[in-house]
Amino acid sequence: MTSIGGSLNNLRNAGRTPGFASRANLFADLAIVFVATIAAATPAGIGPERVHLFWVASGAVVAWVVTAAALRHYHPLAYDRGPLDDVAMITIQVAAVITVLALLDLVAPAGTPIPRISHVLPMIWVPAVLLRRFFVMLADREPPMDDILIIGIGPIARLTAGDVRRQGHHRVVGHLRLPDENGRETALLQRSYQADGAECTILGDVASLEEVLRKVAVDEIYVAGKMRTHGEEMQEAIRVCERLGIPFALPAYSFRLERAQAVHAEAVADGYLHYQTYQPKPHQQAMKRLFDIAASALALWALLPLFAVVMILIKLTSRGPIFFRQVRVGLHGRTFNMLKFRSMVANAEALKSALAASNEQSGPVFKMRRDPRVTRVGRFIRRYSIDELPQLINVLRGDMSVVGPRPPVPEELLKYEAWQRRRLSVRPGLTCIWQVSGRNQISFEDWMVLDMQYIDHWSLAQDFTLIFRTIPVVITGRGAS
């Protein structure tokens, strides 16, 4: 058995980032679609005077992205599909691109060069299919996507942990004991792990669930208890999960089934009913992630000149690194290094404690309008949120989203009330309701309430509305400090 700290170290040293294969696969396919669409145009259509081909190729990319989101083609779990399933999905996506090109051919003026469909088909389909097989093999070598905590060490918990280890999609970070689960149950659990060459981690009793969740990043909790004997503890665990915004799963059956199947088997594929504290919208969430990747990649490319100017100004006007890396807490409590252009003196973090009495924000957050640590260049780039632009790299990596609650620093999170930690139930973002509602001019309590409203009423349309509302706020610098 290992400690909570030991389990955290194991998670940090897990190797390649989970989901890397799906992100790389998406980038490769978008490049193929874009290049193939332009290359498949008639020779007369290739030249500087035919700039519209860029927009035709962009339309083909949009068609590919929308279809991929509907099919969830780049979802990490989609890499368990068989080769024929992948071929079918890619064929549908290519058909969507061809349909868009055919419609453009019908409405375009005579003589307008449009990519030849007979050329586009093999130029996209063949490399996309071959690359998919490569990325499937790459995905097989990645660590599991999600970390789960199992409440219980009895028979149901042992079977659940064994199923999780065999499937390979999730990693068990540990178990919590339920009442009446004794040393014999612990020995049996350890033996089941040893049989698979895995490590057994018991983090404590179910009564310490909230304390454990404040220290360990968990994507979902499996409550593997018996309702008759552990009903009260299971109910309390559910309350904790709902308060903190952690997804959880409850046993769907009182018995283990060998042949019998549920009428709707997809709802209980692993023998559990899964619950979230907000309404799941899988297709909209897939579109949100694809938008994050495409938007951050395009923005980084377009903003390279601005990045160069800011980097030079920072280096010329103050000592220290160009970028400021700060540990922040993201989805389900997982930490990451958030990037910013350095807008303060190099030892700003060391000076923070001395300025604590001058904090102008309520709650655990530190904010000052006239922070003496801010440099001359820093004051300008902070006013117009230019210092936040390197976080587009975090969006590209998957640490953040374009829209979502701002990620807290670990020290602030320790001071959060339980209900405020529900902010961690969604991926943090560059902008959210707080940014367009006055930022530093509103209280910490109101800020938290606004984030809860965002989580409870999330939709893709709301995200785009917030993006458009953020633009004038950034241009005018309203509410910034």
C-alpha cells in the first residue's frame, strides 16, 4: 500500500500525455484535407490570383471537423474501434467534404476553379485511413485517460478494479474502505492486484472522502458498496460528489450477471450507472474540443508577429524570463503549468506575502489595481490581456479551453468552500462570465456564483456568445488591473 503523496507522484510520472494520439491524428487529418483540396484543383486554379481556393479548402476543413464531432471520431475511446469501423467513419467524413465541394461547384460562377472530386477522394481517403492505423497503435501505448477512485474493498470493488485494469481505459488511483471491511478484505484486494502485476493503494476510510478529493485528482468515483449494508455511507459519498462536482457511478445491479443483459446495455456497459453534476452533451462537448484545437492553432499562427514584439519589449525593459509559468489547478483537480507573458518583476511570487494586507479582492484571490510588482510593459499587456495569450498553448495541449472558469492556484483552492470546488468539474478557460461582467470589479462570492451558472447552463451557443462579448472587453481593457 502507498500513501496519497506516493499516488500523486505516480500520476505525475505517467509518461506520454493521455490523448496525444487523438490530437496528433486531428492535426494530421486537417492538414491532409486542406492540402489535398488545394492540390486537387485544376492547374489553372493554382496561383496567387486564385486566393479563393484558400476559402474552399477552409470550407472542406469545416465540413470534416463538423462530421468528425458528430461521429466523435477523435474521442480517445474511439481508438478501440475495429479497422472496418474506422474505414466507415473516415468514408463518411470524406463524403461530407465531397458534398460541400459538389455544392460549391453548382453555385460557383462558370470558369471558377473547383477541386476535382475524382482527385480529392483518393488524396484524402487513402492517407487518412493509413494514418488512423498508425495513431491507433500510438494510442495503445498511452497511459489511461481517466483516474478513478473506488469506494470499497469488498467483492464488488475487487471485480470493478479488475475490470478497469483489463480494459485499460482508466487507472485506479486508490480505494476507500467501507465500514465492516476488515483485514481479510484488504488481503484479498491486494492479492487481486498482485495477480495483474499492479499496485494496490488504500487511501483511508470512506469518511475521509472529501479530504482525499482535496489532495488527489480524480475524474470519477465508483461507489462499489452494497445498498443493504452500506446505504448510509454510500448516500453521504453521493452528497460529497455532488457538492464538489465529481462524476460518480453506482452499481446498476444487486447481483453479478453472466449471460443476462440489460435492454439498453449501452447505459450500463460496465455494470454501473454513471452520474454527472451537469447535463452531459457529448456531441457539443466534442465540437467544443475541436473548436479549441482549431481556434488556438490558428490564433497562435496569426499572432506570431505580436508575440515577437512583446517578447522583445519584455526582454529589453526588465530582467528575468520572457514567460511566466505558474502551477494552476484544472479539470477535477489536476495541476498544470499555465503560461503567461511575464508582466511582473522576476521575484513577484516572493513579494506577494508582503503585499497580502493590500489585497483588494474578497476571498482567497489576490488582486491589486496598482500592484507595485507590475513592470511598465506589464501594465500595458495586462490591461489588454495580451499577457494571457500564451495560454493558447495550454488550450492546444488540452489543459484549458477557450471558454471556462479561470483556473485557481493551489494555495487559493485550499481556502475554497466545498461548493466552490465544483468549478473544477469542467475544463478551465481563457474567458468566462466573470471576464465579461466586470472582472476585478465584482466580489469573489459573485465570481463563484457566475461560474456555477456557466456550468449549470452550459451550451456551445453560450460559449460563442461569451467569446464575442469578450472581444470588446479586451479591446477597452474594462475591469482589468
